[in-house]
Amino acid sequence: MAFNIIVLAKQVPDTRNVGKDAMKADGTVNRAALPAIFNPEDLNAMEQALDIKERFPGSRITVLTMGPGRAADILREGLFRGTDDGVLLTDRAFAGADTLATSYALSMAVRKIGAYDLIVAGRQAIDGDTAQVGPQVAEKLGIPQITYAENVEEINKEKIRVKRRLDNGVEVVECPLPALITVNGSARSCRPRNAKLLQRYKHAKTVTERQVQNLDYIDIYSIHPYLNLTEWSVADVEADPVQCGLSGSPTKVKKIENVVFQAKESKRLTDNDADIDELMRELIENHTIG
Amino acid sequence: MANFYTDTPQFRHYLQHPLMKRIVELKERNYADRETYDYAPIDFEDAMDSYDRVLEVVGEICGDIIDPNAEEVDHNGPTVADGRVTYAPNTQENLDVLNRAELMGMRFSRKYGGLNFPMVPYMISADIVSRADASFQNIWMLQDCGETIYEFGDETQRNNYIPRVVKGETMSMDLTEPDAGSDLQAVMLKATYNEQENQWYLNGVKRFITNGDAEIHLVLARSEEGTKDARGLSMFVYDKRSGGVNVRRIENKMGIKGAPTCELVFKNAKAELVGSRRMGLIKYVMSLMNGARLGIMAQSVGISEAATREAYNYAVERRQFGKAIIAFPAVYEMLANMRAKTDASRSVLYETCRFVDMYKTLEDVGRERKLTPEEKDEMKYYSRLADAFTPLGKGMSSEYANQNAYDAIQIHGGSGYMKDYKCERLYRDARITNIYEGTTQLQVVAAIRHVTTGTYLQRIGEYAAMPLTPELEPLKNVLVKMTEMYEKLVDVVTAPKDEEYLDFHARRLVESAGHIIAGYLLLHDANKNQELFRRSAEVYVHYGRNEVVKNYNFVTQSRIDDLAYYKPDLTEQ
């Protein structure tokens, strides 16, 4: 018994290590100042896939990610840990996508990948925190979904049994395959990179990366075909450009508020008038009162 | 989310040493493996990039898993039942993670499944692992015994055992017995050969065997009946799968509690001879010990690093008299000395690793083809330096690990004496480093001939001749003066041609050489990277100068006759 598994993963700014320059003056995220990382819960999801592959030799794992060229890192990170293949969905036309446009694009790519038994994704990404993309992809593909998964308890060709972590306890549910599960951060963490796979795949590149970078080892891409990472555009996955990117995104951001904690936990004030006036002005200015 | 490799920029500095180019070229035989193995490097830059990336994985595993596990490992420790050892659950988890990441046979060549890493990146790993959990470093480092099988075993033994080590089976070196500790010539465990079966059998007891329930054991045993000295000892490999060895008990130790220290009973245990009879102690154990000593150097440096960081973090946070205690000269002097001693022992460690890399790799090349006369000279040159630096570095780094662990507790004050802080474990773990694999006193015995034959002085001369930025010249001048004192010291002690007088002062001579060597190494580290090493170079040289002056005064003001005041009167006993 072997399974074809697709892992949906996203490269995100590391919002857990926010420094001074994390936000731009206009209140948007300064992506350049934050290191780009593998979305943490997507790593938990990938571990579930790797575990199934270990239990059922011959299973294949394809990592699918959408993003700019540098998101190819996500595919390499997967290969370093034991996935078999990776697809980078990249196109200017995908840019500015909200969760609806993202799930549309991903579902089109999944259709193009073809036969699959299981799709695993992280519960949510640490940049948007919506937890919508996984469920939306399942809906678009018309397959069952199990969210908040903590562990794949059992899987066979017909069905999957999953332990879910909920606010008030644990639930074990079953559904037929193919299915999509979104994995919680409480699931066991992903295994470290493997020393040999790391050395085997470190030169793996997309076509664009090979064109942009001046590569010293050009001959290895013909000797080792597995070093060529797949890159798909809107046209490659036969997506409708209108439903992609900004044009496919009904979500409109009305206002972004930049909350900066300037004061420490407490502030000491005296009872003189100047101090009280100062406090009043501060509270009015930051709209706490008035 | 800690990474013990990337948070210590010293590692990349040592990895980037100019001699690495030659080491890697030799180790990779001009990158011939790229034809056969898809994970082999293509050229020097590619190899260096691989070391760096793999070390990042090691750093991550140590920071995220092994270090957080260390406290429970220390509390729970291994257990023994029915002659078999079970590791603490977290120790087992550490092993499983490293094994899955294929980090269990870094040093072995690819044909046995290894990563073919040189000593330098391998020891960086050992250094990092030890910072996370010194007791786990013991178990992990014992893969080195596979090196002995590689060097002295036959091809069948290599093929049988090394791939198993690479796949995560652990090893042990069974040398010590109740009456044979520092003096291994007294080993009694009996090896008998059954001619009909063409089979060796082992019978007897071993004691203090680290990881004694390993899958694969190297055993020193007396194969020549009636002999009493080193010439009757041979080396054997015992495979746990064939049975015959049970663990009678595990020791309740002061530190490195995660590593089981076993008493073993051999009862008609089948074993294979490694190499030639009678060469067990004379040749193989000596080689094995040199490797192990390097491992203990790395363990010591890792403990020093951990102690220095613990003390620093505490001193920054702890406030007394209205300020952080790090602001007090008495505290920051200790911290600066700790950092300097850590950096000094680390610099000596990687210098020694490069020497070992050079001669061992040339030796290995020599197994495949005849070395050129130049290569032979090169091998001899580095072999001698490795031989000189290993005991010097082992003694120095293990003593510093103890001093640093001691000072870390001192900086923690009363809290440090409680079981609540990590420094308490470091103190207990450090205590073994200057005892096992040869006490510091025995390291002096091994190192002293390099004082008298001038190996150290010659190398010091080479350091002194290396170019230096003018800014660092004043510091170098201090080292030049220290060297003059050292030369005088050697003259004073060797002039009477009295063995006992030399033995009496040997420690002071070896330590003085160590201070000068470590001083020069840090000086050249600072020359390449001021920001990273300048402070340690200055602090260490000041410290070392003081020590050399002390030794100088003690020796030059002592007379041979003084020995009488120290010597016990043995006639009354």
C-alpha cells in the first residue's frame, strides 16, 4: 500500500522574531526585514506526510507552494527532509491574492498534479492567521476535509482516521479518501533535515533561479534531473487569470492600524497638573478616550 | 528555536582556516566521489558549503532537542535489568533524531555509508553536542571506535561493522579493569583461541566501561598466556549479537549521568581479533586513545562554552546593590577569563584537529597509493604536531572546563549551589574530563618529551614568524617575552639531567608551553577577526603571562634538594 500525498506549504515572514523594522511607516509588513521561513504549522503537516511515507514505503510526497521565486526554498526544505518532489506556483498574475484566489490557484495546481490520495496543510499561516486556505481548497476540489488534525492514526486505501485537537478535548474522526487535512501546531514537530538529502538536493533549483543566478555547477542539472524544480505559471495550471491574484480577491483591506507598544508595563505619574494634562493628551491622541 | 552552531560565530571562523583547502582536497581525493555518490561535493567550495549546512542541522538538533532534554537525562539516567542497559528516554530520543538525520557516521567514507567529513567539522559537532549534553556526547563520540576497525581491521571487518555504526549502532571501548586503569599493561581479561573452531573466546571482567552495553565493542584482552606486560595484549571486536557479555551493574556517578558506565562480565564471549596479536595496547589502543582524547577536548570545550554562557546570562540578569552584577569588576573579570579560556581551548582544539586531519588523511591516501617523498615528510611533520598537541590540548581544555564550571557556580552565588540551575550539572559533568582518557597528570607525561625535544618551541617559532597587523604587535611582544622565559625554564629543569626533577616540574613546563601556544593561536585568530577574538586574545595573554611568570619564579627559585620536602618517606610504611 502506498499513497500519493500533496503537502500545501507557504513561505512566511518570521513574525515570531519581530524586530524594530518589522513594520513599514504605512503600517504594512516589511517583508524584507523579516527572515522568510517555512510556515511552522506546514512543517507539522509535512511531518504527518513523512510519517505516512515511512510507514508505507513507495508513497510519494509532493510539496506545493505558491509565492515569489525565493519560495523555492520551501521545496528544498521539503526535499532535505524526505519529500520526493516540489512544485512552485509562481506568476505575477498570482500576486496580491487573498484566501479565495489562493485556494483557487492551489486547487488548479492540485488538479494538474493529478492523482492524489491525501492533501495535508498547516492549520494556518503565521502571517495571515485566517485558517481558510486549506478548507477552501478542499471545497474547490470537492473532497472531505478534517481540520485541527494532530495525528493520522490510521490510513488505508479507503479511509483515513485522524485525531483532532479541539479547545475542549480530543476527537477522533474518519473520512473517505481522497481527503484534505489541516494540521495543528500541537502535532509533533517536523524531523530535522537529513545530512545526506541536504547534500543531495542543496543545488536543486527552479528554471528561473538557474537563469537569475550565475551557477557554477551547470552540468549537474543534466546529470541529475531531480535537481530541476518544477515551476508553474497561471497558464501552466490552466487557471482563469481573472480569478487569480488581486482581481480574484474580493477581500479589501479597509484600514491597517499600526499598534506599537511604546511604554513598558507601567508608567509612574505624579499628581501634579502637568503630568495629568500630559496623560489626558496622550489618551485622547491614541483614541483611548474622546 | 536555538541553533548552537550559528549562535557561535567562532565555529565558522575555524571552519574557514586556510589549511582546510588542502585537508579537503586530500580527504575528497580530488572530488572523485562525485561520480558515484550524488551527495558528494563537486569542489572545495561545495564541500565547505556542505559542512556548513550539515553543522547548521547539528546546531539546530542540539539547540532544540538535545539541550532541552539534558536536564531529564541527568535526572533519570540509564537503568540496568537482566544484564541489559536501557538509556534514559530522552537519550534514546537524541539518538533516534541524530540517526534519522544520518549524523551517526560523519567521519566514515561514503562507501561505508558515511559523510566522509574531516576531523574539523566532525569535532565542531562534538563541541556543539557537548554544550547541549556532555553525557550524550560520550555515547555519540564512541562512533570513533569504528575508526580503529577501519585502520587496523581487515576488509571483512570494515564491511561488517562500519556500516552498522553509520546506521546508528553504538560502540564502546572496553579497556579498563578493576586493577588496570591508568596502567593498562595490567589488563587480565583472557582471550583464548580455539583452534578447532578457529574462534577466539573472551573471559573476565571490565570496569568503568562507558556505554558498556553497546552493539559493537572493542576489547583489550590478554591473548598470550603467561605474559604480564603490554606485549601480551591484543585487540578484539565483540558483537553483541553473538552474546556472552552481560552488564553486572552500572555506576552511580557524580556527572555525565546520561552515559551508562558499566561493569561487564565476559563469559565465553565470541570475538574477532583486530589486526595482529600483541599489538593491542602498543599500537591500537594508543591510536584509539589519541582519537578519544581529541573527543574529550571537544567535550571540555563544549562544557566551557555552556558554563561561560550560563554565567554570563545570569550575571546580566542578576541585580544586586542596584545594578546587574556583571557591572562589578570582580564579576566581569571572571567572565572575561572564562570566555578567554574557552576560546583558547577551542583554538587549540581546532589547530590539533587540522594536524590530525593532515596526517591521518595522508596516511589513508597511503593505503591506496605510494606517497611521494614530499607527502611523507608532510605526514611526519603533522603527525608529530598532532602527537604533541593532543595531550597538551586535552590537559588544558579539561582543566579549563573545570575552572569555568567552578566559576560559573561562583557567579551564580548561592543559587548556583542549588540543583535548580544548569551550572550545577556542568560542574559535575566537567569533573570527569580531566580524569578519563588519561588524567591531566598523564597528559603531562605524554607531552613533556615535546618540551625537551623542542616540538613546541619550534611550532611557537613558526607562529611568531607569521605576519601580523601592527595593532597586535604589542601583544605579540608579550608572547615573545613569555617564550624567552619558557626557554630558560626548560634549560633550568633539564640541565641537571635528573629524571625525577624533570618529572616534578614537567607540569609547569607543559602548562607554560600551552599558554604561549594558545596565546599565539588567539593572536592569529584576532588578526583575522578582531571583533570576535581581540578581547579573548588580550585577556588570555595577560592571564597566561601571569601564569608563566609564576612558573618561572617557582622553578628558578627551587633546588633539586627541595624535592625531599615533598617526597613521602616510604621506608616507614
